[in-house]
Amino acid sequence: MSPRWTLADVRAHAAKHGSAPLGATPPARQKFGNQKVTVDGILFDSKKESAHYLLLKMRERLKEIDRLERQPEFPIYIDTADRGRIQCGVFKADFRYWEQYCGKDTLRVVDVKSPASKTEAYELRKKLVEAIYNIEITEV
């Protein structure tokens, strides 16, 4: 019969082999495998989103777009005859900005997506927001 390990043995083994200490939780894996990135002091959910932000900031400096916003929220609601407006949720896009298109100010709403993050729930929220606000959400 082999000897049993004590708590001190386990800790010594972990220290020697670079394992996480006993009771420590491993770092959380991102839901869609994305890697968080910090740009201009802002934490982005993915490298793709941070790259798109840098592109939009450049376009803003060139005066191609203006009023750039990050993480704009769009309440999702239903208007009822007897109970008034009932809020069902919130859709949070990645970016909202205005640009000149055919001589008039045009609102653009952009959501940075990977194929893995296009869930059925996301698709439903997107369609509801497009219908409620009469806008088009562009996915990049």
C-alpha cells in the first residue's frame, strides 16, 4: 500500500510543478473563446472589437464620422393597450455613430460578431431592436 499524501505534500508538489495553489480557481475561459484587450484605457471583449474601435477613431479624426459612442443601449419593449409600455430587456451594441451619406446625416449601429457569438437569442434581440427603432444593425 502506498503512503497517502498530506496537504503539505500536495502544496509542495504544486509549488514544484507550477500548478495553481490548492483551492485556487483556474482563470475563467471566455464564453466564445475571445481574448480581452485594453486600448486607450478601455477594456474590449475581443481583439476584433478593439481593432474596429481604432478604425472608427481614425475615421472620426478624419471627420468622416462624428458622435462616436461605445456600448449604446437600446431598451427592448412592448407597448400594450392596458398596461402601457413593458420593458422586456436591453440590447447593447458595440458602436453607434453618425456619418454623411448621400448628403444627409445617417445613423450607423455596429455590432462586432464572430460566428460563435451569433446565437439565436442575439439574433432575436437584434431583430426586435431593428423593428422597434427602425434601424439597421451592421455586423462586422
